[in-house]
Amino acid sequence: MMRGVDHLVLPVEELDIARARYEALGFTVAPDARHPFGTENACVFFANRTYLEPLAVGERAVVEKFARKGLTFLRRYQAYRFRHGLDGFAMMAVTSEDAKTDHAVYTEEGFAAGDVFTFDRQAADASGNETTIGVRLAFAIDENAPDATFFSCQHINTDVFWHADRTTHSNGALGLAEIILTEDNPTDFQYILQTVTGQRDPRVSSFGMHFSPPKADVSVLSPAGFEAIYGEAAPNAGRGLRFAAFVVGVESLSSVSAILGLGDVDHRLNNDMIVVPPAPGQGTAIVFKEVRP
């Protein structure tokens, strides 16, 4: 069974800085939310049921306590921040119908990390009423790629997020369209991506390896391939997967360009795409590309 891209975990130093940055890019940012294990987010939700999760440390002592207890999510998040700074791109989640079943698959293939983790919290629906939402997570890692974490995300009563007030964006964003990783030899990591996405037949090109699960593509490019396509230097100079950028599908590039111009946001047109380089609150390159709704 194929698993589509669900959301991206984007470490940030401060939520206020991230919120201001993503709003300057034309995104609608949801209210801040606090996790029971000490992190906090300010998410960007899309109509195609994908989303961005800028994630900061809200209560350091709580985060460290849960990390010491072995919570894979926090151990990998903290390790990424230690190696690469407080703003970045650390994880990709895929949508799961059953995280426990996915964990069994990851275990059989040799990629499982930690136990299945379930948590819930309060969230407001479109009318402002509080309700309990939750997720169940199953993690997959390749020890040769310490900077890229993957996990299955089974949603529990999270339909409250997907209403028009949150999924409508002034830049015309429709959803995640592609996730780009880089690695010197992309096919060295074919097996973990096959396992996580459930797609067994990736397309291989001179630039890298390309998967097409539901909702958004996933590509692993060589550093040279990444620079040739996007005009940005790859984030890694050595071995191992690194998340390098994500592509957001939009209705009109001219509308995006106008919004970025109003916000004095550095950007450039490259191969019929708009590329926005990393900046404070935005730890990875963001690419805008026209897609059909």
C-alpha cells in the first residue's frame, strides 16, 4: 500500500519569527499549539491534506525529559538541531491508516526506530469549540542518514484542521507538490524510501531518484542535480540523506511574485519556478510551482 506525504517537520528557533516569515510568503498560519512533550508549532495547512509544521522548543526541560526517556521524535529533532542549527528541515511524515501495521512493516525491513507513539491535545474547531485531537506515529530511519527522519502519522479526529479559513492562502497555495532530498549517490537510499512510501518502482534519472506516492512526489537528487534544477547549493557536502527543499503547488506564479515583492522577500525565477532561499524562520529553500487545481 502506498503512503502519501502527510506533513514536514521544520525546526525553527522561535515561532514568532517563523510565523512572520511564512505570512510574508503569503501563507495562512494556524494558531500556536503546544505538545505535551514540550514542543510547540504554528502549522500551515493545505487543501490537499498536506501541511507544514514549523516546530520550536516551548519548554526545554520537558523536551529534554522526554528525549532522555527515549522518545524517537524528540531524540532525532534535538540531534538535528545540535548538528545543523535551530532552523532547518528535519523530518517527513506519510499519512497512515494504521501506524501499528506500518511499524511492523518498518521492523521487518530493518528501519523501525523506537515504539509506536500516541499523543493527544486540545484543538479548536472552525467555530472555536475545543475538541480532542491526536496522532499515532511510527518511525523509520536509516542509520546512514542521521539527518533525515521519516514517520507514519495516523490522524485521530483531526478533521478540525481542514476548513477553508486555514487552507486558503493569499499566495494561492494548493498543497505540497514535491519533497526534495539530496545525497551523493541517491540510489543508496532506495530501500528506506520504498519502505516508507510503499512505492517499489521509483523512476531513476541522471539527476537522481523519483517517487510518486499520493499527494506529493519525493525526489532524491545528487548535489549537482539539485543545483542544476533549483539554482541553490545543496545543503550537504558529504554522505547521507538531507532534506533540501520542498515544492508548493500554486495557482499562479505571478500572484506569488507580487506577494513576495510586497514583503521584500528575496526570490528568483528559475526553470518556471520561484525559488525562495532559506532565511530566519525558514530553514530550507521553498519552491513555488504552478499546478492544476
